[in-house]
Amino acid sequence: MRIRLKGGRVLDPANDENGVAAGRARDIEIHDGRIVAPTDLKADAEYDLGGDVVMAGGIDLHSHIAGGKMNLARLLMQEDRRTWPELPGNFCGCGGGRAVPTAHATGCRYAELGYTTVFEPAMVGANARGAHLEMADIPNLDTGAYLVLGNDDFFQRLLAAGAGQEQVNAYVGWMLEATQAFAIKIVNPGGINAFKFNARKMDLDEANPHYGVTPRKVLTTLIRAVTELGIPHPIHLHGCNLGVPGNDETTLATIAAAEGRRLHLTHLQFHSYGTEGDKRFSSSAARIAELVNANPNISVDVGQVMFGQTVTASADYMSQYRNRALASPSKSIGMDIELDAACGVVPFEYRDRNFVNALQWAIGLELFLLVEDPWRIFLTTDHPNGGPFTTYPHLIRLLMDRDFRNAQLATLNKVAQKHTMLAEIRREYSLEEIAILTRAAPARILGLKDKGHLGPGAVADIAVHKEDADREAMFSTTRFVFKNGRLIVKDGVVVELAQGTTHVVRPEFDRAIQKDMDRWFDEAVGLKAQHFRVADGELRGGAGPTVLNCQGVVP
């Protein structure tokens, strides 16, 4: 089938080296789900866009959308679905919650915002099969998952025994393949494991009380493994001391520990806290942004705090255990997950009149505005931890409209206003920069060469927005969204459900590790290693994965 989109203002920074911020009018032609060079052939369908803004489908590289922690959060937050009922006019009738929407509602709401690809950033190996089954139930989105490693006992034992890098690489490769994962995520390196041995805090160079392994050793070993295996996305790091005043020093030390190798720091806002002032809580966004700017090997997403009710869900139970007293409403869940990791679910309401919450909001925006390279910073709220992904349009307006941003700042806690430099920052994001950090840049750092752009050969994932000076209104809805060339959203409403794909990586590794894995599963897990593995046929109802080659990654 051939489709032609006529007369749109195309924003395609991946294919626009001159950076024409206003976009340029050109037609987009689609044939059999891919964008092709324009032809004179008769189209099966044409859409006159009349100057509307055309972008590639959005890519969210960090959003908690599936897996054990999200199902626990849905179980805990039954009231969330009552406060966000079915959507009127939506043919699929999905309601399903705001902070932790159901799998079906997640796909519909992302599509309505113009997103077509979303990555689950914390899949535990023991829950991998369930996470993939859940992602298969999310319509209209391509997905993938980052495997949580670094706190699992097998890995800790390897390091404690002095295993060589080749053996570590083999284990990482085996786990990626067995769980059908896309990248490696480290959550509080070694800290989750240390919590089981009664540690309640872990600094970068503090030894695990049982295994004697430091977070620095976990981090540097896995950075090297990912680099040597050729995995496109760098280590996706949730660092030590999340949410703790003074964790800025840990973050700065972590950047230095990478020693020039690629490292992605996730939800950086929660790791950018100083201890200055009477309240011993301050912003270190400027210090950290300066170091990020000076180290091109570092990329970040922000984890912006947005005011209102949400729920925090994390494998970092060391942090969640500490925060459980702050739960609102007053309830929480904590659990160990086999020998892999842990899980903590704590509901939370961010309040604009609260000093800490208001300053968290400002710190996130400071990071967005002070990190100079839009190709190395990504728009996230760490959904749902900092706020639901449905707040993205409001966040985009905060980035693009300084007057609006400062007006919002003026309504916040008065003491917090005095502790932020936000009002002094003049930068406003352009439309092209929004297209970079929500489309082109995620595709690049994930290694997805046929996504995030609108050139020939790209997957025909396309979002069309009506121009509006109110950027929140503009990005709150879409005129059209196409998924693989199929129209799935029209005038802001889902009109069709499309099946996505699951992105995975398949690095080469030493297969001799299999005997070690068989023995470990027999002796420690109580499940055969062969039964732990997720087969291709278990993904997407038998459709299988889309495999990304692990080649050409620069150390």
C-alpha cells in the first residue's frame, strides 16, 4: 500500500545537518510500512496536512510499563483506575488508570501523544517471561526491555571469586539472550544485594558486607562487558544513593569512574542533590550539568518531577524502604525477587507547596536547560516515579516557554524559589530540539537506525501535530499517528490497534558458560536453565523479536 502525506512542515533533525529549526514543507511517501523516496506513482491514500508539523514517532527510552513492579503498583493503587475512568470517544474504551495505567491503556495513551516506541528500563530476569507477555498486550507500541544485573548473586559471586572479564562477558551475553533483553540496567549497583545483608546505605567505594564487592567494581565491570559485547545502548545506570541529599558527590564520582567510556545516567534529577542551606537540601544541577557537558561519553535522562499523585516503583528497595514512611496514601509493598533483585512500591504525591518537592521540580528543569547537547539528554519523568508520562505535554511547554515556566515557578513554595537559579536561565527549547530529545537522539543512542527519522528506509512511524503557540495544547493531542504506515490515531483518538514488535540484542559470547548456568540453576534456583530461557516463539504471540546487531559500538 502506498500512502502520501502532503504539505506538512517536516521536522527531521537526524537528516537535517543544517538544523532548520522551523522545519520545511515536503511530502512524505510510505510504501508497505516504510518511508520511501518521493515518486509520481498514484497513492492508495493521500492526506493533506496543510502545514501541520510532522515528526517521526516518539521514542521513550525510560518508562516503567511492564513487569512485576508495575503489576504490584496496579494492585496497590486500585483507586488510580477510579480517578481515571474510560476515555470518552475512544473506540477501544480504555480507561485503566493515570499513574499506573493498564497495559492496554498505556499503548493507547502513548499513541495519542504521538509515541510509537517505548522501552521498559528495569526487567528482572526472574520476571522476564511475564514482562514480555505483558508488553505483547500493549497495542500500538514497539517495545524492548533492559535487563537488571549487578545485584544478582551469580554476578556478585563471580566478582568475589575474581572471575576474568571474559567469563563476566559470557554471563552477560547468556542472560541477555535468555531473557530476550535489549540492554543492561544497573540499579543501585550492589546496594540491593547489600540490603539483604542488613546494609541500609552504599557509597561508590563501600564493600558489600557479604561479598566484599564495591559498587564501583560492579559498574566498571559491566561497562566493560557491554562495551566488549558491542551492545548499542550503554550501561543504563540508576546510581547509588538515589534521593539522598549529598548524592551529588556520588554522581560526580560516578561520571569520573566511567573513565571516558559510554555511560547513561538515568533519572538524573534524583541524583543531583546537595546539602547547602538551612534545610540541608539544595540543587547541584549546575555542577553536574557542567561535568556532563565536559564529558561527551555521558548521556542522561532527567526523571522530571511533576506535581500530583503518582506511585514510585523501583528495584532499589534500599531507597524504597527508606521512603516508605512518606507514602501517600499510607501503604507500600516491598519484596525480594528470587536471587535477582528486589522491588519496592510506594505511592507518592508531589506537592507544589512542599519545599523538597518544589525544589526537585526546579532541579529537573535546571538539568534540562543547563545540559547543552540535546543529543545527550532525553525527556522522561521516570514514569511513574516522577510523574505519569501523560504529563509530557506540560513538561514540553515548561522547556519551550520561559515566561510560562517562570509563572509556574512563582506559584511554588517560596523558600524553594530562593534555592533555584531557574528564573535566571533564559534558554527555551526549539521545536527542532524537542524532535531531537524525543525522537532522533533516543533512536541514535539505542542503535535503532530505522527509527527516529523520516528519511527513506525508515519505519513509517509518524506523528502529525497541529501548530499551536501553546505547546502544551499542541503536544497534548495529534492530528494523525501512523504505525508502520497504518493510521492508528485520528484527531487525537485511537482509531485502530496495531501490533508492535519487541527489540532485542544478540551479542556473541562464549557458549561454554552454559555448563555453569545449568549447575547454578540446578543448585540455587530450583528451575532448569533451559526453562528459564524465553524462546522467540513466546514473544508477541509467536511473531518473535526484532534482533539488533551488536556491532560497531565505539568504546
